[in-house]
Amino acid sequence: MMLVAKNADYRFKKNETAVIFITEENLKKKKGLYAERLPFISAKIDLTYFRGREGEILFIPLLDEPNFIICGLGKTAETDRESFRRASSSVIALCRDKMIGEINYLLPDIEKFPEEDALLSLAEGASLSNYEFIRYKTPGTESKFSFVEKLGFCSSVKNAPSILKKTGTISENALLCRDLVNDITEKASPLLIASEAKKLAKLKNMSCTVYGKKELEKMKMGLLLAVNKGSKVPPRLVVLKYRGNPGSKKSIACVGKGITFDSGGMNLKPSGHMETMRMDMAGAAAVLYTLKTAAELGLKKNIYGVMPLTENMLSNDSYRPGDVFRSYNGKTVEVGNTDAEGRLILADALAFTEDKLKPDCIIDMATLTGACIVAFGETVAGLLSNSDDLAETISEAAEVTGEKVWRLPLFKDYEEPLKSDFADISNIPSKKEAGTIAAATFLKNFVTRSCWAHIDIAGTAWYSAPRGYIPRNATGYGVRLLTEVIERWK
Ligand code: BES
Ligand code: ZN
Ligand code: ZN
């Protein structure tokens, strides 16, 4: 979607479409109806039945005048970035349904709501709703796939072009993240993801290293290799490095779980639980597109993106429950359950990241536990951290992007159940409880940094039903959040 800044006093031609956003209070006062520029609104149209509730829409096509759409923003006191994003998405849904390819927003006039924030949120909500995964639909067989191609913003915001450029870049990368997570396992394999990462090395200040099976064996990444044993497709470990601040020694690393298909392995998942498991690489996808975003925005930060990639398959060669493997950091792990594979590949990746890349701070993102969905549902991610500062930064960033997180504790109490009779640690706890915390507690054994956070996105990475500007299936969760965290990280 093209986002274009226009003058505040832009004059509409008769075949164009103007979109007005208005709160319930302003509607009553008839404030913000743009009476001078769109005189026909107040003169000829009866707005009695329009109440201005959030997302309420009136579409008025007119002969010999510009068409116009009026969209409610709800009560002034309840407006925030999220309600703007949602309202904007109602407009886009209408326009896509009516096949209107080009529209122009007039910014609402709300006291105490900065116009810059309104611009940004409306643009974000629009871009994120203008999406459909149509790669495998034969062209021409579906008529309903229309997209809004061009969205203008009539405003007096001075830096509107740069705000729109930045918002556009971040949103487009969130959509690319959705594409990769939605794509089929045959295509979105460890090899493809590695080659996509390699392509990013062309961006300014970016470089990429891909480790194959032989190198992983040499580096003794026993856990990633164990999970890969049952798979025909070889594993990859991808490291993207973005040096946006060469003068500084400080760096932050993002690590993403990249299970391109999770069958469960020998502890095979039952029907109903396996069908969507190509999404189990959503953490890696979020990391990949966060690094791309950072480079395209030219962020002045040093960032690593680390992606351990493999399928978790069932075959003669699969690893078994009861097996013991040695991780990159030397600890031995008993496999209590082959379906708890994400924490295994992350353990190796985290230990590698600390040892080889030596960042000041590590954030990992992973579709790690079904328990996280039980606890939070699909709209909130689990946050676990050994640093109050980092947890706070992530929570604040999440508040801004609308990608909600909620913190869970990492008390010592949760360590005991992970003890193993045969190895240093087991990958599942002896008691089936506190699954999300148990997984994070397992990971804790592979980080020594005092600035680490784990974000469990099992629920938020994939929606079973659409919600506002996020459609069903892959959500692209994490790209906007990680970008915002990195920008805020000092
Ligand atoms: N990839 C799954 C977690 C998951 C479940 C993500 C549903 C998204 C939706 C993970 O590898 C897994 O299978 N976890 C097990 C752990 C258990 C065996 C301790 C789980 O949550 O059941
Ligand atoms: Zn699993
Ligand atoms: Zn998994």
C-alpha cells in the first residue's frame, strides 16, 4: 500500500473518496466535519442515524461530488493508538469489499491526541489490514481479493512524509513476516529461510553467516542436531549482524525459534494439533524481518538476529524420549518429550549467542508452549525475564505497538522439577504444570547474562479468528514489537 502525505487543504475532485474520522463528542458538536471543504456533508446529508461509535461506518457515494466515508472513533476519552488502528481497519475492509483502490484520510480533530500519533496509527491500521495470503490461489478464480493501493493523508503534520515512510516500512515487514509464516513447509524450509537471510546481507551495514550441518557438528550443537535427526531437510543456524552504530561496542541479540514443522516427533501430536504447525518458525520469522526493518530504517544500533532452523519430524532416525544429548554449553539434557523441541534448539542458540556474539542483552521469541495459550489466549504473549529493566522496556514497547505481553515469574521453585536422573537437566518438568514457566526455566540454564527476556508467542503468532487489523492465520506478531524495543533500548 502506498502511503502519501497531502496538504491539509487538499481539494477533492468529484471522483475521489474522502474519509472522515470523528469521535462521538465531536459529532454532536459538528466539529471536524470539514464543512468548508466538503460543504455537501453538512448541507445535504442527514447524519441523524450515525452515532460515531468506534468502527461505525457510513459510506456515501455521491454523483457530481466526491464520495465520502465517515468512520466513528468512539468516545474521546477512550481513543488511543489501538482504537485508531481498529477504526482505520474498518475503513479498509469496506473499501476492499467495494473495490475502492484509492482513498484519502482527513485527520480527526481531537484535543490531547497528537496529530502525529493519529497519522501513524491510522496508517498502521490501514497497512496491516490490507493483507491476504493468496500465493496458492490460482489468479482470477477469486474475485474478492482487492486491495487498497493508495492511501493519502491530508494533514498539517510537518514530518508526515517521514512518519509515513517509517510506518510503511515497519508494516510492510510485518506483512512479509505473515507471508513467511503462512507459507507451506515445503517452501518455507530452513534452506529457504537461510537464503532469504543471505539476501538481506545486501542491505547497508548488514552481514549474514549461515552454518550448515557439518559446521553445527563441529561446533557441537548437540540439541539442534538431535531435533533434526528425524528430518530429511538439513538444519541451519542463521546469524544476521546489523552494525548501525559502529562507534559503539554495545549490541542486542534477538533469537527466534525456527521449527519449520513440528510434528511432535516420537511424541507425535494428535490430529487437530498438528495442522498449523508450520507456524512453529514464527519466532525466527519475526527476528528475520526485525533485522530487515532495522536496516531499512537505518537504526543506530548494533543488532544480531539468530535463527536455529529445523523440522521436528518422525522417522527411523528420529531422536527418542529417554535419549541424552550434550548442548553447545556442555550441559547434558535428557529428552523427556520430543515435542518439547523448541527449548532444545533455543538452548543451543542462546548458549552460542552468548559465547560467540557476546551481546549485552538477549531477547528470544518463540512459539514455545501450548500452556501459554491456556493462560493468555491468542491476544497476549508470555514475557519472562531476569531483568526488570528489560521487562519494563518490552512492556512499554508492547503498549505502543498493541502487541500485548504479560510477565510471568521465574522463581527458583520451578527449577527442582526439571532435575533428571540421567543427565544434568530434563527438557520437561516431572509434574505437568506451569508449562510456560517450566520452558523458560529450562532456557535459563543456557544464559548467564543478566539481561535476557523470553517472549512466548504460541498464541499471538497465529489467530484462529480475525481481530480488527489482524486477519486469521499468521499475524506477523513481533516485528513491530522488537523494532520498538530495539529503538527504546539504551
Ligand atoms: N510448538 C509447540 C507449542 C505450540 C502449541 C505452539 C500450540 C503453538 C500452538 C511446542 O513445541 C510444543 O509442542 N510444546 C509442548 C510442550 C510439552 C511437550 C511439554 C506443549 O506445549 O504441549
Ligand atoms: Zn513441539
Ligand atoms: Zn514446537
